[in-house]
Amino acid sequence: MTTSHIHAEPARPRNHAELTELRGRELGPTAWHALPQDRVNAFADVTEDHQWIHVDPERAATTDLGGTIAHGLLTLSLGPALSSELLRFDGFAHGLNYGYDKVRFPAPVPVGSRVRMRVEILSADEVPGGIQVTTKQTMEREGDEIACGGKPVMVAVSLSRVVAHADD
């Protein structure tokens, strides 16, 4: 990933109490990450989603979007990597992506844009075998930042499960 700017170290909770302390806190933003056409094409190849609005710059240039746009699912797939810039579960035995409750793509991501993400801890609930952590991941595009009145390009409620070390 192409990144720029230096940002704070990620939060590294080690137990339920430390996760609970993070509830309601926004972490981030991450560094900016570029989405060039070759990356979008590679995603299209992996997912077999070669919709022309993503992979045909000449045809896409004739639309009101003015060019190709990244797949919404490409932005979503960046969630785990970008989240790890802000929140790490390395204080636990392991963590798993448990899924998503809600995903929206309010604005397109023109190819060549750079995106970054913020994460808000919504909850940390004890469940059999571990802790379910619910976060809101909000991604924005450079030049259309939310703080300046822009729309997010992705908003997702993500669920993770973490398991404490056996000796904890």
C-alpha cells in the first residue's frame, strides 16, 4: 500500500477492561492509501468483477463520474489492514474477523484517489470463548474529507472476536 504521513501508534488493549475504556473513542485517522488503476484492475482480476466502470478508463470517462471508480468491496477489503494501523489485538491469544452488521458506500472513490480511515469502538461484549468487539470503520477520500463537509466513501460496522491468552 502507498502511504503518507506519520500517525500515532495503534491502541493495543490487552483485556476486556481496556477494550471497554476505548468505547466511544475515535481512533485515527490512518495514513493515506493510494488506489491506482493497477490496484483496481488486480482486485477485478481476483474477484472476477470486471464491470467497465472500474476497469475501462476510456468508457468511464464519458460518464458523469468522469473516470473509473474503485470497487466498493475493494474499499471494504482495506478495512482490516487500515484498522490495524489504529487498533491491534496482539495483546490477545488471537483475533478473528467475525463479519459486518452494516456496510454502506455513500460516495464513489475515483481511481487515483487516496483514502484513509477512522475507527470508533462501539462495544466490547464478553461472549462465550472471548470478547466481541464492534467497531465503526469510516473511510474518507483525500480532497473530500468529512471534516470539510465531504461524504465518507465507506462506513461499515465491523465485528471481531478476540480470545484472551490461556494464562489470563
